[in-house]
Amino acid sequence: MRHHDEHPDQDDEIEWVSKSQMKREMHALQELGEALIKLKPSELAKVPLDDELQDAIALAHKLIGRKEREGLRRHLQYVGKLMRSRDVTAIEQSLAAFDHKSATANAHFHRLEQWRDRLVKEGDKGVDALLAEYQRLDRQKLRQLARQARKELAANLPPKTYRELFQYLKQNLEP
């Protein structure tokens, strides 16, 4: 127990953390380590990691393909232990940025699918609605692709033009 006269410049408050809270924090750091291991090499290169942590993640990648899972489980615990002795704020920020990019890309993809489906279903009315938002698109090409995709769907043919319409929208509509 600290006394005021021993260390007058320090606070008397001691932060007590329950054993359960410590375990939750350790599991959270282990999950953060697992998230790092699941990243693509190009994404992992953008995360600020020290050499020891990079080596541990590289070893985890080697253990993933093995039949025996116990070694990987223990190694993930080790990665979590390494994470405890580091400031993980920058790592968490990097992972959040990847998640945000992924969510944005998914939303854009779904918006493209909705436009494609609307063009096929509504025809000229859908084309007019799309051109009201994106004037630089080619009206004739949109009408032609939508009409051909509608014919393919009606005749139960492979959706070649349906995919082509999606690609045209993907190339010409910014995220």
C-alpha cells in the first residue's frame, strides 16, 4: 500500500481489474492476432508490426495447412501473448481501415447490381433514371444491353449480356 509521504506526486487510486476482465482483454488480443493472420500478404504489409510479431504471423501461416490443429491453437495463444506487450492502437486502426474499404466496396457492388436489375426490369424507364444521375453514360449502349439481357433471361439462356451490363456499369460508375 502506498502512502502519501512516500510518493507525494502519485495518485492514491489503484485500478483494480477483475480476473474475468483480464481474460476478456486477453481473448480480444488473441482475436486481433487471428485477424492479422487472416489478412492477405499485401494488406499485412501495410500493418505496423515489429519483427517478432511478423515472424509469429509467418509461422502461423505455415501451421494453418496442417492436419493437427492443436499446434495452431497454441500458436494463436502465443500471438495473443505477444500482442499484450504492444500498443495495438495502430494495428486496430489499420484493420478498421481494411474493414471500412471492404464495406464500401460491398455497398458499391450492391448498388451496381440494383442498377443492373432495374435496367433489365424497367427498360427505357430505368435507363432514363440512371442517366438522370450519371449523364456521361451511353444511352444507346445501356438500352441495347438491357434489352438483350431481358431477352436472355426470358429465353433461359446463359446470362452473358446480363454480366456484360454489370461490367459496363462497374467501369463507368465511380464508387
